[in-house]
Amino acid sequence: MSFLTVRHSTVYRYRQPVSLGEHRMMFRPRESHDLRLICSHLEITPRPSDLRWLHDPSDNSVAVASFEGTTSELQFESVVTLEHFETTLLEYPLEDYARTYPFRYSDEDFPNLVRPLAHQYPVQKVSKWALQFLDPADATDTMKVLRAMTLGIRKQFVYTRRMEKGVQAPEKTLSSMQGSCRDFAVLMMEGARCLGIAARFVSGYIFTPNSSGLAGGGATHAWMQAYLPGAGWIDFDPTNSIIGNRNLIRVAVAWAPEHVLPLWGTFEGAPGSFLGMDVTVSVSEAEG
């Protein structure tokens, strides 16, 4: 168990005053049996004319801000303190029928897993890549397959922090042999789906203590989860070869990364008005 404080700041700058459209934020971590939110503070400058909260179809907390007037700068400052319970296990309690691959999801589970099983990208090259993690034998330990894939991405690919928007296609990650945390998450997510394992994208934060060797600090982080009967949704961070939630703080989950953007919105102004944005994220230990 640990107490952590997450500070997430985003500043948009404009050459001249602009009118702001609606902005949506995903800053609030998902509370669960392994994460307890102690306090949360959100400050927006200029102050929105209206701020409301909702749960999206994946039960993520979304803040929606509306504005009046004009401004040349827009700032979001989120500070969250939470209690984090590590749930990294050597052995996960899978149902007997799911312990070896391949397995079939039950008729009860399958309707809820249609989207996490559906491919978002072409499968041929990704499927060929994913098959390397199976044992030559007819049956393979299911967790062994996913562990091998998680470790394989860390060994085979070079991590880079890309500032461009969006996620690169898994085929591009395979051809370039490099990518960001969100690129690796999508590659593993699609690889798991090629094997018939339900997977979803996770956006959040990572705690990177000094000398930890973990990548992804100083910004939002991304990884994936696989659904395994008996154990439920298990976190897999291929960027850092983490299995379980060690140092990982979930904020939002979805079947595709475009549904869990930390912040998005619109503005109206003259062409060339947008100057740029600055994003800073820090995760530190807090006193219990």
C-alpha cells in the first residue's frame, strides 16, 4: 500500500483571444478495491461558466467544462491524492478451463467481451508476430503467453516519447521496431485479440521512483488489460514489463485509445491563433 499524489497541468496558449468551446477531461482515477481516492482538486483558468461530471459507457469519470467570453490562455490543473494497493501476483486464480490456451469464453461472459475482442487494425502482420509467443505444443499456459508478449515488447522494441497526437498503427510499430507507451499498448492489445483474448486500452499515470528504471513518467501513461476468467481484468504494461498494477494508476479504459483522451476540446479564432500547449505530470509519494 502507498499514498501517491498526481499533479497534471495543461496550458493552451493562443496568439490572440479566442472563444472556447466545450472541453472534456479524464483526470480522475478509477476507484476500485486497489485504488482509493482521498482527495481531488480541479482548477480551470479562466473559470468555466459550467462544469459538470458524467460517467461514459465504460464508467470512466468525465468532467465537461463550458466557457463564455474570450481568452488567450487556458489552463487546467488537476491534483489528486490516492491510496494505492499493489496487486501483482505470481499466480493468478484463473478458471480451470482458461488456464491453458486456447480457451473459449463462457456464454455468460462473451456478450460483454464483443468489443474487447474486435480488431481495430489489419491483423495479418500482427497475428504472425503474436504467434511467436505460443509454445510449439498444442496447449500453452495462458498467463505464460501474455507474460512472454509483455516481456517480448520490452526486449524487441525501442521506447520513444512521441509528442504527435494519436497512436501509430501496429504494423508501423512492427516495421519501425519503436514506439511510445500508447503504441506498445495498442500493439499488445491487438496481438492478444489475434489470439482470441479480450483486451482493452488503459490511460493513466505511472509512479517512477528514482532509480526504478521505469519509462513513461512525466506524462500520461498507457498500457492494456486482458480479461481472463477467474482473475478478471489484469494489467499488462509492455513498456515496462509490468504485470499487475505495480506503480500504475488507472484513469480510463476503453476498447480503443481515442475514447480515453485525457483532455480534448475546441476553440474559435482566426487562422494561426493556436500557439501551442505545455503538459506536465508528476507522481510523488504523499504522507499517509
